[in-house]
Amino acid sequence: MPPFPSRTLIAAALLFSASYALAAKTNVEVLQTNLPHPWALDFLPDNQGMLITLRGGELHLWQQGKGLSAPIGGVPVVWAHGQGGLLDVVLAPDFASSRRVWLSFAEGGSDNKAGTAVGYGTLSRDLKRLENFKVVFRQTPKLSTGNHFGGRMAFDGQGHVFIALGENNERATAQDLDKLQGKVVRLNADGSVPQDNPFIGKPGVRPEIWSYGHRNPQGLAINPANGELWLNEHGPKGGDEINIPAAGKNYGWPLATWGINYSGLKIPEAKGGEVEGTEQPIHYWKVSPAISGMAFYSADTFPQWKGKLFIGALKEKNLIELTLDGDKVTAEQRLLGDRKKRIRDVRVGPDGYLYVLTDESDGELLKISPAEG
């Protein structure tokens, strides 16, 4: 090996580091302020506005020209402590006929502990209430004292919903197949368990499980290019990951991780970054941005964004723009860093603009487009 890197390697490294460091310019329109810790949003059809969850337990409607509604009724009682509360909101694929709105939330149990729950209700025609809310999934046992709920949901277009679940800050449970901590679960759209799930019929294993070995998933989305499920999750100190969860696969936590404990010491159970029998992330960060909600850009409105993946960053306080080549990340850019706000969620609107929620006591709803030139 030569004593110095080749010019080609140096050039490649400089190119990647430049694309990583470049703060791309954007146009930002502030649509709403004074949102106390918003967590997720989704769009109603026919320009009726968007639904926004607040972690404290409220669901609101936001409409252009009208702003934020009063709290929508019929929302379940949530366990609003630490990272827990009202989490994701997703419209059912058949919303036009069913009017079902899915919510994930932290649900309290005994001993002042909680777990993630998921259910749906029917949005009233006047957009003021969720009717007949039904819980169809509960994470058991309930182990969280305030951390690592996960809670993101995604429909696959084939009649299934995926739910990403944190390990409640109980590391070992992510490897326990009789528990629902640190898992991605797959359900039918009515909440029942699909009979082709990977662990159906296996004694002592929860049939809802799709994949396991996850720490604290914060982003979940279907890749429109191929229909694959993509997930991002928090590492500990370092080791934030992007994974493509496959049926029955083990994604390693806490046996395999690229991070260390917040104390600076090794994770006690960890055997290294690559461990036999576990899957490697398609991308990871040695220094954690604290990644959050994510969205693939497949609209035609802004061709320069076509095929990109956008991810919110809580610790870095910016929006990460990833350039992809298949399942490989080839470049990174940072957007909105000048605003110095924790970004909790990002979605692509029906109009092709990006919509972003900042997770602060006075959080904002932002509308984003690329700047010209």
C-alpha cells in the first residue's frame, strides 16, 4: 500500500465531504407557530388541510387561511411522560371511503410504566371528531418509564400496516422474540395478524413480529421506487442507522452497534459493529444526528429533489437530504440548519412541497421548497 492516499481517493473524499457539509439553500414559509412539541402530520384529500399530532395528547386540523383548529375530539388518553404521548398519525389507504385515521401513542399500564399502542377512528364529516376509536395493537409487556417508544407507521399498499417499536430502553428485549420491544410488527389493515408473517406458528414467538433487533426507530417509509420498507433508528452515542427491514431478520441491537454508551463506555452486550447472524445497516452515522421522521421524494414539482430521501435531525437541528443510488447513500446535504430547530417530522405534500414540524415548546409547521440558482 502506498504511504499516501491516491489522488483519486482524495478527490472522492473531498467530493463526499463537500456534499455532506454543503448547506443547500431553501425557501421557507412558516405556516404555523406555537405548536407545543408536534410529532407528526398527514394530509387530508381535496385540499382539506392536514392533521397534526402534539405529543401532549392533542390532534389538530390545520387549514390554509384558517390556521389551527381546536383539538379534535375522540382521541384516546395518552401517557404523556418523557418521550411518550401522542405520536404518529397516518390516514388509511382507503380513507376516501372508510375515513379511518390511524394513531400511535404511549399507553400507560401498571407500575407507572407504558408501551406503544395503535388504533384508528373514523373522522367525522365536519372534521371535528374521531368516532368509535378502536385500539388494535398494544406493545406488551409495558416496560417504558419514558423512553424509546418508536411509534412510526407505514402502509405497504398491499393491505398491511407496519409499526416500528422501540425497546423501551430495555436493551436485551430487542432480541427477545416473546416480547414486542425493539421490533417492527406487521398487521393487516383491520389489526389482525397476517398468516404469512415470518414467525407464524413458532412456539414462544410473537406472531406480529416482522423484524427485530431495533433500538428506537424514529422514521418509517415505503420506498416508492420498489415498494421496500425503509426504517431509521437512533443509535446510542453514535450509530444512528438506516435499515431495510426484511421478514424474520435480526438488525442486531444490542449485540451489533456502531455506537457506544452515553457514558463513553462500550454497550455491555455489544460484540462489535458486524456480528454474525445480524444484518448490517445500509447507512450509519458514527456521530449521531438523532434522526427522526423521513420521506422519499417522488413528486414532479421539484425535479432536483426527485429520488432523494429527507430525514429530520433532532440533535443536529437540520433536515438531512440524502442522494441515493439504489440502496446506497452517495451524498448528504444539510438543509434548514440556520433555523437551529429540532426537526421531528417531514412529509411530501400533495403539491410536491416538503412540510416539516419542529419539535420545540413553540414548534413550527414549515413549507419548504428549493431555492432557485
